[in-house]
Amino acid sequence: MTNNRKYERVPTKLRCWCEGENVTVYARIGNMSEGGLFVRTSTPLERGATARLRFGTDGFETTARVVWSRSEGQDGPAGMGLEFDGADDQIRAAIRRMIDEDRRLTAN
């Protein structure tokens, strides 16, 4: 499998609210980067769906698009990979700060 990611994925224990068309889940983020994140959930949204995400200590909000999903037992934990929509430099900087803060908290 080819890795086409532009940004390094970082494991995290953060949680997020993920709101799709007909479902809202509160789930653990398995990993994240400046480009997107992996949400661990047994009820992933369909590929191509748009989701509104809220996470971080400041209640950061953004939208993302589901680029893949998998059920339990399919080569890893159930969940979905989301790519941030329209992530500009300001959004990427905020995500970098969250990643750095999470690293500091989990290192202690």
C-alpha cells in the first residue's frame, strides 16, 4: 500500500465529536496530522461523507471528508480516516499546537 500522506501521523488519546448527516458520535481519535485524523468508531460514516468535527481543549471545529472506513476485523480497528476540508495555514497551525500539547500531556 502506498503512503501518499503529506503530514506525519501522530498517535493521540484525544476524543472528538463527529457529526454526520444522520449521526453524531463521541469517539477517540487514534491518530492525527495537519491533514486529517483517524476516528475509532464502530459506526463509521460512508466514504465521501462530510463531517463536522469538534475536538481539543479549546473546542476546535472544522469540517472533514471521509476518505476511507473499515469495519471491525478489517486489518485494524474499526473507524474512518478523515481529511480536513480547506485546511489553511491557520487551521494547520492550530492542529500542530494540539498535537504538541497532547504529546506534552502524554509524556508526563
